[in-house]
Amino acid sequence: MRLIPGILIVLVVQLCYAQKITGFWEVLEVKVGNDIKTPVAKWTRINEDGTYQSGNGWIQNSEGTWNFDKANNSFLPTETNGIKDPYGAFKVSYLKDEMIWERAEDEMTVRVKLQRTSRLPKSTGDLLVGLWDLKEILRNGKSEKSSFDPDDKYYIFIRWDRVYVERTSKGEKASGFWHINGHRPEVTFFKNTQGREDDVWNVSVNEQTLKMVGISDSNRGVEFIYIRINDFPK
């Protein structure tokens, strides 16, 4: 098969680009031995100046310098703002548009699969942030909205600084702190109000809708359904 010069140039450029370690990468999968342990919305930015930054979602939580050994195809990131990594360099390979890192950690093979991206991935925690109006409560599949919130007063404001504020069905304000699990779509609300138990929920969230299913003793079998709003209800 003959390739015209223009197509050949494009293919060469794409090949070189695909096998260049620098750039903005999203982690697609982390496999430790036979177990999948992929962090939520993990990314890394490997810069031409020998520095890198990494994070989860919209939060950067790591930075440092890096070295690439071309003879051995090995990539060594060195953390400058955290705990020292004792495991050494990753062996680097490429599969189509993906980059693969592999190394041994505690006698297990760790395999990280990355793909180029152009934007910060959103984590579950990033999507949770906002103002949510309660639309339905189900307990074991049956609606309890009319008894729990008959006057449509309840809402919850989940803030970026890990504080949440809710208006109860009585019109009172309550607050606390929230924590999102780094590996599962699971959020815990730690309540400031004395005598109220902390709640743990499985969450399903997008730009418009939030569903929370209780998984702790205090809320098991309960499902809250919210819609995103942009103004505080009167």
C-alpha cells in the first residue's frame, strides 16, 4: 500500500506524539496484582521543564520532578511535597493512544494505564459541590416526601471547602463536614449537631441530579433524590 506524502507525515507526527511522555494524562486504571485499585479522577501533568503535578479531580495533591531513562524506557517521578516513594522507576510502554507504567511494589506487579486528556477530570466530590433541592425520599421503595418535608423546606448546600449546610423540614439550619471516599462513590456527612448520628451514603450524581442511598445504620434503606438549583429557596 502506498501512502501519499501528506498522510505519511500525519502518521509520523501522531506516532511521535503518542510516544512522548510529557503532556496531560488521566489515569484509566491501576492494577495491583490481580486487584483493581483505580483512584477516582486521578491525573498527572508531566511538563517539559522536568516537573510534574498530580491530583484527583479539581484538587492537586502532588508535585515534584521527573527523570526519563531512554535506554531503559524508565520513568522516575520524585515527590517534592510529600512522602518519599520507595519503589523506584516505572517501566514505560505504549499501546495505541495509552501509556502503561509498570513496576514491582512489595512483590506485586503494579500496572498503571493512562490516556491523554485536555481537561481536568471531575471527581464525584467535584460534582457534589452545589445547592440541592430535595424532590423525593424513598424508604424501601415507598415515598415518604409528604411526611418528611410537607412544606418543601428541605435543601442541602454542599460547599467546596468540605462544609455543608442543610435547611431541615422545620426550616432550621444545621451544618457539618463532608468527606468523599477516594476510591468509591461514597460520602460521609459528619454532623455538628449534638446527638445526631453521622450518615454514610452511596451517591450517583451528574450536573443536574443527585441520588443518595443510605448505607449506615442511621439511614439504611433510605434514598434521597435532589435536583440542582441556583438560588436558595425562600
